[in-house]
Amino acid sequence: MKWLRVLLVLILLVLLALGVGFLEAKRRLAQPLNIPEAGFRLNVGAGDSAAALTRRLARDGVLADPQLLRWYARLRGDDARIKRGEYQLHPGLDSYSLLALLISGDVIHYQVTLPEGLNLREALLRLQSNDNLQQTLTGVNDPALRALAADRTSLEGLFFPDTYRFEAGASDLDILTRAFHRMAKVLEQEWPQRDVGLPYESPHEALIMASVVEKETGVPQERGQIAGVFVRRLQQRMRLQTDPTVIYGLGEGFDGNLRRKHLKDQNNPYNTYRHHGLPPTPIALPGLAAIRAALHPEPGTALYFVARGDGTHEFSDTLQAHEAAVKRYQKTRRKDYRSSPVVPR
């Protein structure tokens, strides 16, 4: 029976050692990691395992006991549950919390804003200036971008202006793809609710009108009025005669000074002083309010408007009244004169 007592003692010693080891492991896992006061950013790539991450954290001096956390993650089956992305580690985080964070997928999010009224070239420049986005596009005619709407000769106006949140690793194409599908969804929802009798044959024509309204609107409350003027002009076979379309047609060569020769240029297909109907394509990214204004223009009798110089417009029913307004606001311009919307930086 002596051997049995010895065996029991050995078993008790082993259990005691295991218990002590278990408690020590729990204590070490609960120890705060060595995270700087400013925090530490951890990038988890596709396929990164707990072993790879713990080795990296140990190399960077954040994790003192990589093997223990690796065993713990493997024991719980958490190794395969770690989600990719960029994580912000804060001081006071322990190994338990670190593993829970990596499983939660609570990654760092960035954002980029595409304001209403930008054209596609300007939107690309806005994306290129964001250091957190991968730059993959070469310009407005990049094949990957063109593939979004291969049936269109121009992609202008097909992207919904908004603030887009994204994670590390996202690209400029990812943002524009989301904006493209968002615009398609908006048009799909708004087009069936349009007013009757509008001079548009398709949602795309309504989008063109919305872009013109967007560029002409200096204050939000005038969108419906401006859309009403343009709709009535189209219905009466009058030219739109709007400066923003001419400027868009001039492209990057426009120096900020719209001259009489520009308004007389028959070769500019966007010159609505010389060509009837809508311009060939949208001229900017219109927002939801401009789209709704194009589809639900305010009723009225005005056929003309002129910028007062403070962002608002004077609306007139007759050419005579319009010419008087032009003389009043254009001949003697205020020092801080502006006729177009202010695009947020």
C-alpha cells in the first residue's frame, strides 16, 4: 500500500504544480502589455496567425510572453477567429483584452468626404490626397474605373457625394465603387417618384439636370427654384444658358475668367448658350437634394435668374426684368462677389 500513498502524493504534487502553473499563467496573461502612452497600432494582414502576431508584438517590445498567449489562443480555438485590419492598442490592455479585440474586428476606421459639386477629376484628387487610401487609379479613364459603367461614354456624375468610412487597405477604387453603386441605388429609388411632365427621358437625364442645379446653387433653399427655371426653359425650347456647363466644357484649360468668346463657341458641346437641351453628360457630383430638386422642381413662372453675389439669385419672369437685374448685380459687383456654391475643403 506504500506505493499507493506515494502515487497519491505524486498526483497531488502534480495537481498542485498544475494549479500553481495555471494561476501563474492567468496572472501573466492579466498583466498590462507594454504599450506606449500614445498607443500602438497593430496591422493584421490576411492570413496572419496568432503565432505571427505574437512574434511581431514581442519584437516590438509590446508583448513579454508571446508563447503563453499563443498557447492560450490555440487552446481556445481563437487562432482562426482573428480578423484582419488595423487595431489601436491602448495602455492598460492585457493579453485577454488583446485577443478579444482581435476577434471582435473592432478595427480603426478612416473617412474621406466627396462633397457635392466636385467633378470626377476633382474627386480623384480628393482621394489621392488621403494618405490612408491606397492609390490605384491613374485617372478618370482608368480601365478599372471605366469597367463600372462600360456602356457610358463618360463616368461624370455617376458617383454619389458623401462621407465614406473605410479600413486600412482600402483603395481609391474601393471608395468610388461604393459611391457608384450608391448613386445607382439613389436614382433607382428617386426616379419612380418624379413629378409628371418633366422633360427627361431617363434617370440619367435627370442626373444631368441635377448636376447643373448643383453647380448653380449657392444656397440650399434655391435648388427647387433653379430646377424650376431650367425645366420651364427646356419645356419652352429655350436654351439653358448656364455658365457652369460652358466652364465644364472648357476643362482644365479654364483660367477662372469666362469670356464672351467662350459663350459664342459652337464647338463646345457643353455650351448651353449655343446648344439646345441638356449638356451631353453630368458636369459634377450632385447630391440627394439636387437630385430631388431636378425630379420635383418648384412651380412658378420665372425663366431667368442672376447671381446677386452673395450666393443667392434674383429670379425674373421676363427678359426685360432679367436684364434690369443683370445691370443691378453684374455691372457693379460687390467685392466679395460669388455666383457659385462654396465646395468644402
